[in-house]
Amino acid sequence: MTTGQWIILDHVVALLGIATWFAAGVALALRRTRLAFAALVAAVLVTLVRMVTVVMLAARGWWFVQEKVLLGLPMLGVAGAGAVLLAARRGRGDGGSAGGVVSVLTTAYAALAGLVVTVLAGYPLTLSTALITISLVCAGALLTARVVAPPIENTADSEGRRGISRRRFIGWTGGAVAVTAAGAGAGLSFLPAESEAIGGGPGRSSRAAVSVADLRGPGSPAPGGTVRRAVLTAKKATVRLPSGREIHAWTYNGEVPGPAITATRGDLIEVRLRNADIDDGVTLHWHGYDVPCGEDGAPGVTQLAVRPGADFVYRFRADQAGTYWYHTHHASHLGVRNGLYGTLVVTPRDRQPADGQVDLTLPVHTFGGTVVIAGRDGRTEHLAPPGTPVRLRLINTDSDPHRFVLAGTPFRMAAVDGRDLNQPGEVSGVALHLPAGGRYDLVFLMPDTSVALVVDDDRDGGLRLHGDDPGEARIEDTSGLPELDLLRYGTPAAVPFDARDADRHFTMVLDRGAAMVDGQPAYAHTVNGRGHPSIPGQLVAKGDIVRFTVVNRSLETHPWHLHGHPVLILSRDGTPSTGSPLWVDTFDVRPGETWEVAFRAANPGIWMNHCHNLPHAHQGMMLRLHYDGVTTPFGGSPGHGH
């Protein structure tokens, strides 16, 4: 079983435990002795099974079980042991039966509280969370005792003075403990967030300050290059999809996708962004392209959002050949979904396309539940004579992954996220999992028969290429095809650094839980238990080798994306990458997975580091990688870096 499956099983067992403990307590209160005994036995057995699931999760990593081992299971174990002992008594008017009811229901409260902590607080467990949880369980026990326990009369001493009843004394004492614990926990929960960068390093810069506003692109192309200028106007428009359906969209130049930007390596790309009528503002982020920080398009960090009537000029040298894309980074969960995106393709200067080559750039986007994949001309049918070299540049512009199958021909995965793989082998009959924001370049020679690109196992959609024979490609059911594992694909090669000697190591535990997001309480997507902008930044220095451990405790997939740097995949779930060195800018961390990646800090700035499921980023799953000595004059106001 995968770690994600163990997480789901643990949740199911926890729910069964809650149900059986409550059933035993209610049956005992109703004096349904046999039913209570059966439910109690079931509750104990389920609790033992829960311990097994926790042990199995612990083998996957401490991140998955911390709150269970330190709080949930100890509470459940202590309360359960007391419940079994007290419930076994068959009191006759001595309060034993009432004590059994209270103890069993208290165990039920402990079981419920443990699951609530996992769902609402997650990792890491804090002292405040533990104190509040314990106090709530105690309060529940006291309320239950007050309801079900028989009255105990006050007693008088030898002088006739009435003493305090045992029941009232216990209630006052327990209540005081519960209130004290709750108050202490609540007070601790309002302590200010950490201000130091996580993962070590100086908390105060020792370098001369450099502003991101000064980290801009060059003013001229490389020798032999040219200047590629474009003007992109962000505006609302009605556009027609390849299907003929019309939609109201946010566009660049009235087009969805926006104008294709192309260049040859060494050219200077200069783009003037104008905002006609996008009320909240727009930017341009060059996804996966390692531009100087001042060109990154992260509002509130590298620039201010471009408001209606304003403009901003981006300038950078096209030093990386490959398949990339651009999109707004201001309120991107809305802007990208509504159409503010386009493609960026840079070709090598020393490698010209083969004669007659078919080269298609294919952004994949979902409009109103319909997945659209098409080139600039909007066509989904293309002619490619037999023997023609074909390159398909797949770009996932959605916030969820897509699954692709190329039917009708073997192919090679030439590049991932714009970076060439080393000696990739020919494959067929496999599915390709493309993360949100990611890109795959597929190359093949056109066969005599038709070829189909199937998206998300929809055999009626996708793309078709025809040779001399325009007959339909035969497409079998693709849902059962195995997924190509890129960590084992291609040929190993040397890498420029040894990640075992990392200067900085940061662990990011991805989860869901209650947290503050942009100053508001929310059920957030969290990193290490916090939401943006309260997540401590990651401080690095130029030249550092930086290692990330990215852990997904949640039941959702998180495509992780660091701006300004490609990362080298080291391992997934402890299994090292053994294929071609895999440099990516977005990688899917699926439920229960743990990824190790590394990079060299060679691009000074302040960089967003976030989940590229854009609604997740908007709901808190975003932080910053901060170079020592770099500052921003743009305020970093909450919400503007989305």
C-alpha cells in the first residue's frame, strides 16, 4: 500500500473507533448490557488496529504520525484503559455503572479529539493545541458526569457543618484544570509567528542590501541575437473555442491563449504589458524561465500589480532553449483560469529544425469543465506525411494534472519542463502524468498510419495527426496503461553538485488545517502548519547548495513550484532517481509522498515558492525563498503574491 492509502485507512479506522466507543457508551447508559459489551469489545479491537495503522505510517516518516503518537494515542490509551476497567463493574447503586458510562464516553471524546487534531491542526503538533484538546476532553467528561452520575448528598461533620460533596469537589477541580489548560493553550496559540527563516542561517543580513527593483534584465541581446518585442494588453473579451463555443474570458490581446512568444537563444525578449480593464490588476510571470528577479512578475515582491490604464516593461535574455509559458501572477487562481496565459518557446541557435518538421505547441486548458488542447490555429487535426519529424510541446496550464497517451506510434520524451533529458529511450503503450504548470516535449517520426494524442482517457477528444491516409487512428481503452516513471527514464549522467553536502536543508510538510491566511482565519492549505504570509521564509546565500524535503500529509496532490530555479529530483519516497538527471520547475507531490530535491542558489532575489494548484496557493500554500542581502520596496503586502 502507498502512504496515501495508509493515511486513508487510518482515517477510516479512526472513524470506526469513534463510532464504536460512542456506541458502547450509549448502550451502557441505556443499560443494554449485551450490546454495550459487544460494542466495547469492538471498540478495543478497532483501537488495536488503529495502533497498527499508526505504526505503518510511522515507518513512512515522523511527519505522518507526530500528533497521533504524542497526543492522540496516549489520550485514547489512558481513557480506554480506564473505560475497560470501570465499564466492567456491575455496580448496584454504588455509582459503578455511572462511572462506566462516563469513562467510555470520555474515551469516545478522546478518539474524536484525536481525529479532529489531525484534520484541523495537523503537523506540527504545538503545546497550545495539546492543552486545548486535553481541556476539551476533560470538559466533555465533566459535563457527561453531571448528566449521568447519581446525586451524592452533602455530608455534615461532627459539629453539624455541611461539607462539600465529593461530586462538587471533583467538578470544581476538574473544571479548574480544564479552564486553566484551555486558557494556557489559547494564550500560546496567539504568540507571534516566527520571524527567523526556517532551516537555519542568519536572521539578519550580513551583506550590503540589494533591491529586487535593481535586479533587472540586460538592455541588449547576446552577440548574434536580436530584440524580440511584443505588446500584451490584458482585457476582457468574448472568444470562440475550437469547438465553436463562445466564452467570456480575460485575455492578452483578446486571445486565449495569448500571443505566442518565440525567440532564438541569445535574443532579447522585451514585452510591454498593458492593462485595459482587469480591475484587480495583472502581471506576467515567466513560468519556469530563470529571469532576473525584477522580471519575475510576483506582485508585492518584485513589482506592483499593473492596474487598469498602467503598463510595465519586462526584459530578459533568452538564455534557455525549451518550452515554457507565461501567466498573470496576481490573483492567479482567477486570472489563469479565465484565460490570462500564453506560450513561450525558445529554440537553440545552433540546432535548426529538420526540413518539414511538424512542431506544435499545445497548451492544455479547462474552460467550464471542457478540456481544450489546440495549437495557435485552433485546429485539432494536422497533416504530417509519413517520415516527418514531429515535436509535440505539451503545456499544462490548469491547476490539476492531466494524463496523456500518444496512440499509434512509439516516441521519446525529449525534454521535461524545457530541459533536455539525457539519451531518452523510445517508449510506447504508456501514460504520461503531467503536473500543473509542467511541460513535456514528445518527439517521433510520423508513421504511415494516423496518430492520436489522448487527454485524460477521453478517446473522443485530444489531437489527431494524419499521414497520406486520413483514416482514423485506432484508439483502445487507455485507462489501464502504466504510467511512465520519469525517475527511471533516460540515461544517468553527471550533475554539477553533490546534494549530500547541502549548505541549507528545508523541510516543507504540506497539509490542510486551521490557520490564518492574509490575516483571516481559514481552513487553509498549509506548510508546516501555517498559511501565507505567516509561513517563515527560507533564507539562503548566493552559491549555496539547497536541499528541499517536501512531504504531503494531505489527501490532495500539490504541484510544487519554485520561481527562478530548476530543481534536481533526488528521490521519491526514499527511492533515488536512477534515470536521466531530472531538472524540473514543477513536480507533483501526491498524497503521502515525500520528495527530495536540490538546487544551487545562483539567481539572487526574493522568490515565491508555492503549490501550483493556484487555488491552493491562494488558500495559504505559499512562502518565499529569500537571498541574504536582498530587499523589496514593494511591501510584500498580503495577497499580492498570489
